[in-house]
Amino acid sequence: MSKEELSAMDQELAELKNESQSLQQECDKISNELSAVLATPETEEAENLVKALTENVSKKQVKLDTLRSDGQCATHADKERINAKFNSAMKLWRQRKRMATDILDQILESYPKPKRALFGDIGLETDEDCSVDIKSFS
């Protein structure tokens, strides 16, 4: 083979590589479009989904209208009474926690083991052991 034939073959090879790359890119693009089309629901499925969602919305709307017109919502006085009762319970919780802490501190003064050991010996669980933070309720 001559140099001219080799260069012609090289040039043809380069052109074929470029064409192959462009065809591969086009194939990838079409494959992505196909995936997108397959991911979308069919017309019948979409209609059924819309119908189900519409029914759900109408049920929720009826429930909302019933709650609004029923008049059994909590009145302002009820809300205040509930908040007062809650605040009273929180105050008692803080008092009891403070009293228990004071008593345990007095016991710990003469107890030879650390605080956690005392709690384990008497079977005491603290708010922290139960992952409860009194500040999160305020």
C-alpha cells in the first residue's frame, strides 16, 4: 500500500469515528427520551390518578366544610382553660423535679458511689434518660 492509500484510509477512519460518536450521542439522546416517556403514566393511569385525587380533595373539602359550620370548635375560653391546665401541669412537673433533685443531692452527700450508680441502684430514670426535655414543652 502506498502512503496516499494509507492517508486516505486514515482520513476515512477518522470520518467513521466522528460519525460513530455522533450516532452514539444521538442514540443516548433517544434513549433518555424513551426513559422519560416510559416514566410518565399512560393516559388511562393518569385519568385514574386524577379521578382518585379529585375524590380525595372533595372528601377533604366536605370534612373541612363540616368542621367550619359545625360550631364545635374550641372556643377562646376553652383554649384558655386548656392552656392554664397545661401551664399548671408544667409548673408541678418543675416543682417535683426540683424536689427530687434536692432529695437526691442530699442522699449523694453520704453515698459512696457516683450519681449514675445511685440512680441505677434505686431504678430511677431521669428526663434525660427518657429523651425528654422540659424546655421543649414550653
